[in-house]
Amino acid sequence: MALITRNHPKLTLEGARAVLAAAEKHAQDIRCPMNIAVVDEGAHLLAFARMDGAKPASISVALVKAQAAAMRRAPTGSAMSGDQPNVVLSLGLALANSSAQTPIRGGVPLSVDSQIVGAIGVSAGSEDQDLEVARAGAAALEKA
């Protein structure tokens, strides 16, 4: 039985900035100003940007998406019953623990060597745009 883990990758500030920059570039490319939050594996904020023109009301939503993706080690979105969204369960989970669940897409875990090192949360566009920008940010770590 192992008493400790070794060689656990950690997201650095430089890495968080690279994720943020890639997401911001994609948001500029699709002409949709976004709020972008990058957190570490414990859901603590490492980097944040509110692009010019991004909705101020979406600042906290971006952070919740990032925190939820980091804590659940999974993308944010609706809880599913089979292949259909379960609205009641999704809302119940979000109310029970808003920092670890949100039914809104746009939060994506960041992984290195199959280990979660953090997450990115994006908000201010449609859910599809938010998810697209978050994935673009996450892709920056795949090149590392």
C-alpha cells in the first residue's frame, strides 16, 4: 500500500496563463468577449480575464464552471438519465453543492498525463461558444 503519491503534475501560473491566452485568442477569433477563469486541481483561482465587452454578470458563472469541473474531474453540464438531460437532478445537484456542480456547459477539466491538474471555466456567450472557448484553452496544455 502506498503512503504517498509521487510525480504528480501541477498546473503552474505560467501554464494557467497559456490556457487563458489560448482561450482568449479563440474568443477573439469568434468575436465573442468572454470571462475566463483557470483554477488548479483544488478549484483555487490561478488566472482570470474579463475581456473588453464581456458581461459582468458572467464573471461568477465562469468561476463556478471552472471550480465545478475541477472538483468533479468532469466537464460541466446537465446530469443525464440515459441519453436525456435530467433537469430535476441537475438543479438539485447545483442547489446542494453549487461549487461542485452546475448544469451549465463551459467548464472543462485540464489534464496532463491523464491526471487532472485544474480546470477552465468560460462564460458570456452561448453554451456552445463557452464550451468551444474552454476546449480551445484546454488544448494549450496538450501541446506542453
